[in-house]
Amino acid sequence: MDQGAFTFAVHVHPGARRPGVGGTYDGHLVVRVRARAVDGAANEEVLTSLATALNLARSRVNFVRVSTSRDKVVVVSDSDSDAIRIRYRELLNTTP
């Protein structure tokens, strides 16, 4: 990982009626996506949703490792800005 990377855990809810990013589950940021967990569709939507919620380009948000679990680890590259960390904390405290 580069030194400007910001890593955090997310809990994914695929097939959600109301997609969105916010709140916590077992200490992880919750990401709700409409896509089902089929052929990586939910994973891609998770990354796109996180990028949008953090006001970043999609290319800056990736998984540390991809797993079939709902709990995943995400890395934001080149996150020198405190604004990203502040926005992340805001999302954790958002009621879904």
C-alpha cells in the first residue's frame, strides 16, 4: 500500500430496496446496493457507491482483497486529504 492510502472495512447489503452508504454494522461502514451478488455486479456497485459518497473518482476506490463475504476491506488511494477521513466519519454516523 502506498503511504497516502486510507483503508477501512465495509459491510455490504446486496439486493437492497434502498441503496445508499451510511451507518454501521459491527463497526463496519454499511453499503446497500441494488445489484445482487452475481458475477461481481454487487462488488462493482459497492465501489461506485463509495466513490460517489466520498466525492472521489471511481478509480481511487478498490478492494484490498475480493471475497464472497459481505464484510470487505476497501482502500482509497492517494488520500492525503483529511476531507476523505472526515467524510468517512460522517457516513459512519449517518442513520440509514
